Amino acid sequence: MTYAREDLDAFHAAADAANQYTPFEIGDVEFAAAAEALLSHVYKAIHYLAGVVDDHSTSELHAHILELMRAGHTQAAIAKASAVSTTTISRIVNNSTARYAPDVAARLLAVPVTKPEPPPLNPSILAALERGEQVSVPFGYKARYAEALARTGVDTKRIANSLNMSYAQAIKAKRAAA
């Protein structure tokens, strides 16, 4: 696992705060010696982690993933494009992780923020709709099929009837296709 820079900074600040406290005031010499030895190991751990820290912060990854999602990418599409698990992406989005594998940041940041190319429309569905048949279209595709029909010159009423949509939606599709 790799720690983000903010984790290492927080760890270092906690060690410095602990170092400010002097157990000698307690009067327990054994406790003071143990605390001093422990802090020495903590600083060694911080020095080691500095070599494996990832310079990309979790907040930077969070912002990049949200930007990809605003552009229309799903978490599954981001996972596929970056070869990062959807679980890791979800954890970063929900701010529930600050650690990730060393190459995760690089792979996620390599995914360009562009609007994803929509899959092509099914020609057999489009042909059936052009004939005026009522056909069930995949979820979220009604507007695209309506625009495609409008571009082929199908009238507004037939678009509304074929796609089982309101007349106002069919008019909107006609305007979008123009």
C-alpha cells in the first residue's frame, strides 16, 4: 500500500506533538525511556514511508474522478479504462480510503476527462421505429432514438407514439435534431 502525502504529513504532525510532551514530568523513568524509544521508531517509520509516499493526494484523485463522472463516465467505465477496481474508485469517491496501491493514482489520472462516446443505436430498433412500430428501447436511449427518427424526417406525432413519449418530448427531440 502507498500512503498519500496528507497521511504522512498528519503522521509526522502527530509524532511531533507526542514529542512535545515530556514524560519526565510524570517521574516514571521507565515510562519516559519507553516513550523515547517508541518515538525514535515512529520517526524511523516516517522516514521509511517518505520513500513510498504517493505525491498524488486522495483529494486530487477524488476531484479527478468526480470530474470524469460529471463528464458522463460511470464508476464502472472509469474502472475499465484505468484497470482499477470499482471498489477502490467508490472508496475514493466516498472519501473512505486514504491508501491505495502505488500505481492506482497514475492509472486513474491517466483517464482523460472527455465526454464518453455513446454506443451506437441498434439499427433494427431504429428501422422498426421508422415503420411506426412500438418498440421497447434500452433505458436512457429514448431521446437519442427520437432525435435519430427526427433526422430521418419522421413526424412528431409518430415519434411520440412509437416511443411512447409525450408530444413535448418528441418536439424537443425534433428541435435537438435540427
